[in-house]
Amino acid sequence: MADICNLGPLQMPVLSPTWTDERIELLKQHFEAGLSCREIAADIGVSRNAVIGKLSRLNLTRGRSTDERKLDRSSARAPKAVPRLQYEMLATLYGETGAPAVTGPIDDANRCSLLELAENRCRWPISTPGAEDFCFCGNTAPDGQSYCAGHSRLAYRPNSRARIMRG
């Protein structure tokens, strides 16, 4: 390790400019001949990315014009993907009825503070956090779910999600 530190200043090789006039002429000739960027790079002695960059700076392109590519990109947009599996799972769990979100009143008698929350109690927040009357619903939440049946209908509405996805 000590030997490496005592080498002194390293001699950096003097590099010639990558794109000499001769290389640029070769690049143009190979491009016109239809060689790929990889083939041009191997022949000229530069990297493939250097060839691509130089072709771009020289505005040399193959195939369609820039305007045609822009038109294709804007008109051929893929339709928005809808996560059908997730939607179908939610529809199966909560049904796809046209009923209002809450079919009956939610019981207010079981409201509780954060310290009183238990695993089987509804965690739906009531009021604004930090407010003096802030609490949680506290009704029984079935099978380890976060919310009671009434608040689950508010929280998980597959019909509204489908409308948002389609819109």
C-alpha cells in the first residue's frame, strides 16, 4: 500500500480530439452507406454512444423526419390501463350496487381516543386531528379490517374508482 502512495504524479496521456475532420467524413460516408452505429463506431475507433451523439449534433437521421415522429407519438397514445383485477376484487368484496354509500346511520356511541383504539375497533377519524373533539369511530371492525361496515362503504367504493380510472 505504501508503494502506491509514493508513485508521485501520474502521467496523463495526451488525447487527440475525438472528432477530427477525417473521422467526421468517415462517419458521414458510413452513415450514408447504411452501416449501423455499432459498425461505424468499430471502424472509426470511438464508442457507439459517441457516434449516436455526433449524428444527432450533425442532424443526421434515418427514416422518418422529426415532424413525422412527433405526429406518430401524439396520435398513437395507448389507452389508459385500468387495473381490472383490483377493481374486480373490490367489487366482489363490497358489491356493485347502486345504493348510497351509507345505508344507515353510523353509531356514535362507541367513539374513542387514540389510546383506547384496539385491534377490532374502527379507526375512522372524526373531526380534525389536533382539535379538542377529535376521536375515532370505535365501532366493531370485522375480521381485522380497519373500519366498521359503515365506514368501509365510505372508504372503499369500487364504482367511484372505476369512474375515475375511465375518466
